[in-house]
Amino acid sequence: MDAPEVIVVGAACVDIKGKALGQMIDATSNPGKIKLSAGGAARNIAENLARLGVSAALLTVVGSDPFGHAILERSKVSGLDLSGVLVVEGARSAAYLALLDQDGEMLLSIDDMGIAGAMTPEYIESYRGLFRRAKMVVVDANISSRTMTTVFALARRYRVPVCVNPVSVALAHKVKPRLKYCTIITPNAAEAQVLTGQAVANEQQAARAAQRLLAAGVEIAIITRGEEGLTYAHSDGAGNVPAVRCEVADSTGASDALTAAVVYGLVNGFSVDEAVRLGVSAASIALMSTDTVNPDMSLEYLYETLRI
Amino acid sequence: MPNVVGVRFKRASRIYYFDPGELGLQVSDDVIVETTRGTEIGRVIVAPTQVLENEVVEPLRPVLRKAEPRDLQLHDEFKAREDQAFDKAKEKIAQRGLPMKLVRAEYNFDGSRLTFFFTSEGRVDFRQLVRDLASTFHTRIELRQIGVRDQAKLIGGLGCCGRSLCCASFLSDFAPVSIKMAKDQSLPLNPMKISGVCGRLLCCLGYENEGYCAARASMPAMDDIVNTPTGPGKVVGLNVLKETVTVQLESQAIVEHPASAVTVLDTGEGQRQGPARRRRQ
């Protein structure tokens, strides 16, 4: 019997994205396109992993409302185990509302992740068996601090590496005191700034921040820097990988695809340098799709986009 | 039945068929043929032969004549000018700041056409460049965007095996290669290990794939529950070349048996989809 190789813990939500057709004007209605898709960092990572052929189990929570059904329905991908998803009767499912400018860059967003509180340490404990057999645990910072502590404790007990996606600047504070438990961390520049307390505005600063994350106990630090690519560091080396040039349809979900591809690489025993390169190519695949997770994501596509 | 002759224009390129007429051609003859892109010089690879009407890809163009010493001399002269044309064109591209990488410049045998092969990540508007080049070289200019695999084929090189690139030495076509082939052959999936110098999956992943698939078809799959001469157990390993199966017995002992000696009791697929998978904490 196959146990899922990766457990992904965190948020699943409905993404509602409005992209302006022209220059956005404040305090008025702007013509544009509105698209609804399933999102949530953990859910996106899990779906990407499944599309890359990695068996993954998603531990998340949804409400019994139409959004909750939509999330579950759209997450049915071969290889993704949804049996652990907690469905809370009468609760409001998580949702994310984003406004994108005409180039697909996010202007601002609101998230309603209140339901994440239903993921208690007890809920995680009840899936202890999964941790025992997993090769990696991925966690996003949407879960409560107590639940995060439980995830780290279980991972430590079963010696499973943990990959952490800080998700946002607001949530990165939650991760900061727990850096020593993070095997891999994938913040963007702003989140890295919160985690390290130093500015991350250019390549040199990102490299310093990555080293600082290593000093705090992280084994592999990957700082994403949008169109400038990423900066990474680990005990055996460090480097930068430039972004793959592509037409950006929507930037949401790029870092989740990146995290998933890095996890895919590391679970399959690739070197860190190769895994981060795959990450960059996965991010470009996500950018080219208006969906949060590109439905065309596959190993073939990933390797095709890869620049060696 | 039509008479055809197979002609190749470049090393390791596709063979094209032409109507030899009454020329009495032999293999290795150099010939001048009419193609969709103008007159070209090529070499006979397949001697004139009769084929069925329905095997001919219409229209069958004629071989104009055997190449004369003068044609070959012209061909050599223009070949010698290609490097210079390449450098000049590279300068022009740099001047215009176009996002393209020039790979090769190629004259046809009589210099009536000069083709530049380039790679680029996106579409390039090269209309102005074509005008520049035409006024520099005073001949018909063609710019052709090629892919990374074509680039490797044009430039040539050595593969990770230490031999000359297959595409540059004998492959006339690029057969599709997939990650599944690497998986079916139990190869590591590291991009660096299974990619060629072009950055795409190695063409040789496909060479033995059929054999592996045929061998695997007669073997149990990973995770199948099988009966072996030493008792029932789960398949934990396959050696396709040796055609042996590694089985973990109920006693946790690991044994290896020839694939022909084990019988499948339950497929791993059935188990994976079954209810037993869920929540066994």
C-alpha cells in the first residue's frame, strides 16, 4: 500500500480574481474580467505536486457552503488524497479576493481565512500515521501558531523534513520564531525581510538574507524575487537563478508552483541547485496561466520549460 | 509505377525524394534538384527505384541534372564565405539590439540565397534586419527561427556518453521523447542526467524503450501482491534487464525471483484505489 509521499498542511480557498482591462482608477468601478478558481497556498502546492506525479495528502479545512464544494470539486486531481480534508458544517469557507492590474500583477488582495482556526492540533495529531511514512511535509503559514507547533513536533518526531511557505508578510511573523524547525523555506523578498529583519531589495541583500536564514537554522533558504528570479542558499552552496522569460497572464500561484517543483526535486533526490531550477520553470508555467494552478502543469511541460 | 531517387542535402538530415528522369543516377552522385525553396545541391542516398503510386508524396519534383565540377566549385566558394556572413549578420543584429541568437549562416550552392538560422525565446520582428542584410550581401535573404534541438543538430557536439551527438551524426528526425520513458526504464529523473546538450530530454531515452515496455508487460508491477516459490509477498523492485522481481514476503524477508516464477494475486492499482488506503493511522 502506498502512503502519500508528501503531506501538505494549510489553506484551501476560493480565489476570486478581477483583472482590469485598462488602467485601474481608484474609488470607482473598473471594467475587467473576473475569474473564480480554487486556491490557497497549501491546496495549490498539493495540486501542483499531484500534477507532477508526486502522491500528496492535503490536510486543510473547508466549510459546507458552495465555496467549500467548489474547492473540493476543483481539487480532484489524480494522485491527490483529499480524504483528510476537514469539512466544518455551517462554516464559511476561506476565500481570497484579488485585484490585478492590466498586466496581471496584483494590486491588492483581501483574504478571509477565519476557518483555518478549525485546524486544531488535535486534527493534525489524528493524522500522525501520515507523518510517519511521508518523505516531506509542506506547511503554509495560514494555520494557527499552535497547530504549526504540532506539525513541527510531529515532523521532528518522525524525522520528516518540513518545507514552509510563509504566504504573506502578515503571516511571516508566525514563522519567524520557528525558523530552526524549517528545513526549507520559500519566502518572497518582503517576507524574507520580516524573517531576517533586514532589507531585501537586491541580489546581494537577498544572498545575505538567505545566509541569515541558514544561520537561524534553516537548511535550504529560497528567496523569490519576482521577475528577477530567485536567490538560494544551503549548506553546500548558494546562487541565483534568473526567471524564465514568459508572458504573464496572472502572477497568483507562481510561488506555490515553485515550492511544489522544489519539493518534487528534493523528494526525488535531486541536488538543491537542480530543484530550484525546476522551481523557476514551474513558476513560469504558473505565470502563463490565468488559473492559480496551471491545468497543463506536468513533468513533460516542466522539463520542457527548464533552462539548463 | 513512378521512379524516385532519395537525396539528402545535409549530413544526418531527412531524405527527400525526386524524379530522376533519364539521368542514370547512382548512390553518392551529386545532383542539382528543384525544391520548394529553389534549386539546391544534394547527394543521392537512395538509388533510383520504383515505388507504388500511393507512396509518392506529391508533387514529385525533378532532378535537374548531375552536379558539374563548376557547381561543386561554386558550392565550395560560397561555403567558405559563410563564416564571414555569420560575423557580419551578428554585428547587424547587435546594432539593432534584437533579442535573437544567430546560430548559423548558410548559402545555397550558387549563392542565390543566404539563410540565417537563429534561436529566440519569443517572436522577433526582423523585417528591418532582412533589409539590412539584403543590402549587405546582395542576395535573397531568409531568416529561420529554429528550436533548441535544431540548434544542437546544426552546431554538433559531444553527448554525456562521450560520443558525437546522435542528432548531428545519424538521426534524421527528432522522435518525441517523454519523461515516462525515463520512468519506465527506472532511470533517475534528474534533469541534468536525462537531458542532452540542447536542454531537452535525451533522444536515446527512446532507443530501448520499446524493449523495456515489452519486458515490463510480462512482469508484475510495483506494489502488486504476488505468489512466489517462497510464498506470497509484495513486489518492491523490478529488474527489467534480468527479468527478475524483488518481493517482500509476509515475514519481511526480501527475495528475488525470475518474473516467470511469480503469479500476480492482486494488482497494486487495485489496492491503491481500494478503501484500505484511507486513514490507516
